[in-house]
Amino acid sequence: MNSEIAVVKSNKLIETGYKLGSREQFFILFLISRITPQDTEFKEYRIHYKDIAKLMNFDGRRRVANKDDVFKMMNNLNTQPIRFTDGDEDVQMVWISKLRYNKPTQEFTFTFDSELKAFLLQLKEHFTLYNISNIAYLSGHSTRIYEVLKRHQYKKTPIVLTIKDLKFWLQIEDKYPEYYEFKRWVLEPSRIELEQYTDIRFTYTEAEKEGKKILSLQFTIYDNEPKDKPTSLNILASMSERLSLGQTKNQETIKVEQIKPKKTTGAKTDTDNLTYAQFKAFQFLQDKGVNGGWIVKTIFADSKTQYEPLKGFEDIYLQLMWQFFEFKSKSKEPAGAFVNWYKDGKLTDGALHARFTEGVINRVKQMTESEQQNRLKAKSISHAVFKEQALAEQKMAILNNPKPSLHQTVPLKDSLAHLFVKPEKQPFDIEKFKAEYTEQYQKIYEKAKNDYIQFYKDSGLKNFDIEKNIANIQHRANEMSEVWYKDIKI
């Protein structure tokens, strides 16, 4: 799989002034990466809201929570325009000239402003190419510093940039009047982030002075092997290949001679090492809208999911968990709510885990003996390796005994029906809760206490006395505990 998402921008665009947040930069650069060298006109880039959410939240971080956030993101893009000087004229441009949202289809349509053609289309020379994965975890300032230095990397010699130009490109001309402030809040954070996440790193020294005032800096740019290469970047790459954005398949797979990204030899994606059952669970949750990188990093790393009786049957375990969540939750954004419930411990509580495990065992009992054996055989083998073997055995099983195969399942609710029956209302016993959920109560209590402290700070009050407010804090903690308990009560 090609893990490169190439962004190609003219050097003139890189050396204009604009200031965007990391979220907005990431999204607009992703749209730019969809432009091919064969394009002579801008296309309308169509993308479903769910795909935008998956793209922006590829690693589990909530960059986009709902459709309104997409409009806010576009508003942020165009209220921070591109600025540059063209001869005797000062010019200001926007990124997106039109945004449409189709309510029935839930598709957004983006149109680049026509003034950007000279900066993004038919670039034969004087352009900079980089992989979008390099900026996925950078702050807004660091992204711009990365682009500016990447534009000069080919020179292989130190370059001198004025502080005035740097501030203009970052659109912070009215900030950090003293050099030490600019160094502390812009240069040093960028230097650290680039070394940690990107394919270049840099050092810098003072170049030109006017009295004590520093006018320019000399930058030395080096190739870099990033210290931190989150595995979720593979999810981002695979996801980007599936998004059509209104383009044809041929347009998406064109090979461009002047764009030759580094080849990855034998590199495996996050899912390559998943077992058969884990892969089925991964597909199930991804289809529900849950971020793939988060599934791999959080759920499959959880000791409860690695519980020995569940190995080979993780897909059933997580389907039961989802069904329970779906029964309990009324959220209009189920994928995000599921992640939050999981993080809050509402789906991994010991009692629930035992019930889910019981449900898996009941489901396994319904399998044929050969199906059970196939599952157990595949529990420690990569799904990619097991695939051919499983297909061969499945064909043989169908010929000999056309019963449910490894790839068939029966309804799951029946095996855990008691979880889907509303319990009788019982009074909440806080003392019993403290005894059974001691660790969770401590977390809730700390949050209640911190909420009170923050409230006092926000109100401008000083000398917060915990002892005088302890009764209020305990009362609030008890209320929060009851809400938490009712969410998971079975």
C-alpha cells in the first residue's frame, strides 16, 4: 500500500502570509493533496461528512465532532486569508470560494478559489513536495516553519531568513517584539516538533544584527528520521486512498513522473498483524464509524480484550459490547459516544466484562466443533496468513458438511439477552458504590473537587478552602457517581 499522501505547493504560495490552526491546515493540505499534475482546472471535491470525521479524527483525537464543526473549520480558513505583495499591489485571497452541504446525502462540496490556480495547478517547476504525514501532528506555527524550510532543503547549505519575513509568513507581525519571545514561543517549539514528527530537523544561529536587535537567522536543515512515527498514520494513508472526493478512479491512481515519494519496502499496516477475529472486530467497529487507529492502539492493547478465553473470539466480544452500548446510549453520534464510554470505563467495568465473556462462551457453544477448532487455530495467526488456509478449509467443510462456516455468525443478542432487559429501579447506594468501584469513585471525587476549585478561580474568588466546601464536593461526587453507575447498570 502506498503510504504517501503528496502535497505539492508552489514556492510562491509557501512564501505568502497566512495563519491557520493545525486542524484547518491539515484539512486544506489534504484537499491540496487530491490535485493531480494533470488537472488544468479545479474540481469540486465532494466528501461525505462521515468520511470527513474519519479523516480528521483518524487517530482518535476529536478534531471534528459534528457537521457544524466543518462549517466552523471553513469559516476559520477564510477569515484567515492568504496575503502577499505582487509588484505594487497588496493582495489578499481566500482558500475556499464555495462550500455546499447536501442534507439528503450528507455530502460537503468544496471549491478552491480560482485565484489559487497559479499556486496549485500545472506546477512544472519551483514547487515543494512533501508527505502530509509530516504535518499531521504539528502545531500551526510548526507547519508553516516546516513548509518554509522544506522549500529550501534541496540547497544542502545553510540559508538565511529574516525575522521580518518569518513573522509575515506566520502572520504574527504584531506579536513577540523581543527576539527571546519569538525564540521561546515559535522557534524552539517548532524545532522540537519537527525533529519529533517530520523528515527534517534544523538548527539556527543569529546572522545579522542592528545594534542589539537581531534581524535575521541562519538555518541549517538536515534529513531526519522522526523520533515519533504514530502507527495511526498508516490508517490515515489507507483511509485517504478510499476517499473519492468526487474524482474518478483513474485520476486517483495516476503515476506522476516528477513526484517520486520514498518507497516503503515490506512495511506492514496496523491491521497486518491482527488475528482473524481481531480483524473482524476491527472491521465491525470501523463500519460503525470508530477510528481504526484508536481501535488498534486502545482496544486491542487492553488487558481485558487480551483475556485468554476471548482470544480467537474478539469480534464476538466487541459486537456484544457495541450492542450493549447501543441499547444504553441515545447519542446521535454513536461512534464518538462509544469511544467516550470506553475511555470512562463504562464498557470495561469488571462486572460487565464478566457478562460479555459469558456471552462469548455461550456463543462459542453454539458453534460446530470444526468452527471452534478453526477459531482457536487462528487465534495467534495473522489474518493475512490465515486467509488462504481458512478459505481452503471452508471450501472443504462446505463440500463435506454444509453447516455454518468460520465466516458465518448467528444473532448475538440471544446469547446475552439478560443484558438487554431493563432492570427494576433500585435506590442508589453510595457506600456500596464506593466499595465496589473504589478507583472510579476516587476519579469522580477528584473531578468534583477540581470543578469547585476552577469555579472559584473563574469567579475571581481567592483562598479556596476545601475543608469548608467538603460537604458540597462530596454531594457533587455522589451525584456524578450515580449518573456514572446508571449508565453501566446491568
